[in-house]
Amino acid sequence: MSAQPVTTSGVRKRLPKIREWLSKAGAEVLESTNEWELLRFRADGHTCVVYTNKRDRLTMDTLTTKAMTAYFNGLPWSAHAKVKGKRTSVDELTIRKRDGDDCFFCCEPVPPGEGSIEHLVAVAHKGPNHISNKFLAHALCNARAGNQPATVKITIHDKAKLEKYRRELESRLRQSAATVEAAHLPLARMHDTSAAGHVGVPPALVQAAPPHPQRDLGSLPARTGNQRDTLPRLHFSSGGCAPVDFGYL
């Protein structure tokens, strides 16, 4: 028995039943993003789309073709491949090594094993199914981008990259300001203590000068009459200058 071909008219006529069948098989049926998409769904971590061109001919990738062929020929099909643990495709590993772990559309990290591979130039636009035409994206970001031209996808990427850079720059500036403020915190807490003769110095650091010792003159012998040289002369000299006589006590 020959396999039933998948035709444009056949998909259009059976579209409600195909969507119901996909849901029962575990696929996530999505809304079409433009007039050229007859059907869009997610299966096994990939976004599958049934495209039609101006000549009303179908264009599908390998996974989408398997699903449609299984439906039209009554074959078993499941939206989730039976693998142990999370599966990370060879393409995803290669793209992560080449571009990093950020989503192409929002520039935020994509958890391992949960990435979606999207074509920069859509297959419907004659884009090659080569690693150079593929990039990593979140499933939701991939679905939102739809079958947009490559120029639109690049514009989305550039805007997201600039926005992420702006957020990182603001975060660094805030951290820098907090560091400077913390370094100047002791000075900020100082207040005017001019009453003690110090401005801008905390009271705890201001210490009163010790009292000048008073000389006890009562114990000195008194000078009487013409008594001379009872006490030594007080003189002061500085450098090589002659001493200055301050007289007798």
C-alpha cells in the first residue's frame, strides 16, 4: 500500500483534526504568525511549521514532515522522543560553543537541554539547513519571532543586546557609587564641633589639652636688700645669637 502524500489542500481541509491529533500526541499547537503558515506546533523541543508559498506548495522540515506523514497514513507518532534525561542535540552543543549560552532574541541564558534551534534565514525563504544559518533561542522567543525575515531577527537581536548592556552598565554604576559612599561614610558622619576649636572632627576624637603646670614660687627664697645672685639668671638663647638676660627672680 503506497503512502498517502501530504498536500496543501489536504492540510487545509483537515486542519482542525490535525491540531486535535497533534495535541493528543503531546505537541503544543501554536498560533500561526503570518499568512504563509498553515500550521505551527512544538514537538520534541523544536518549533515545527507547515509553510505554503505563492504556488501553494508545502515546505516543511524533517520533523514536521514525519508528523504530517504519520497523520495522513495513520502511523504512530509522538511529540516527545524517548530519551534518557534531557537531550542536547549536536547542533545545540556546536552553537553553544560558537555563540555562548544566550538566546539570540532576548540575550538571556538558555538552560542546557532546553534550547530551541532557529534558522536565521527561514527554510520557507530558501534558507540553508546548515549550522551557519542556525542559532540558539528560547522556545517562547522562537515562537514570537515566527517566520520573520533575517533583517528583522537581527534587529531584534541588536535591540536586546543594547538593552542588556544598558542594564549591566547601570548596575556597575550603582555598585561603584555604593563603594564610594561606603568609603566616605566616616567623613559624612562628622559634624561641626567648633566650640572645642575643631571643625568637622567627631567629639570622640577631640581631647582637652592638659593644664599647664603652675610653678610654685612660694618655695623659692625671697630676695632681700642688695642680695644678688641668690638665684641663677634666666636667659634665653637661640641659634648663635647672644643670650638675652631676663634679670633676677
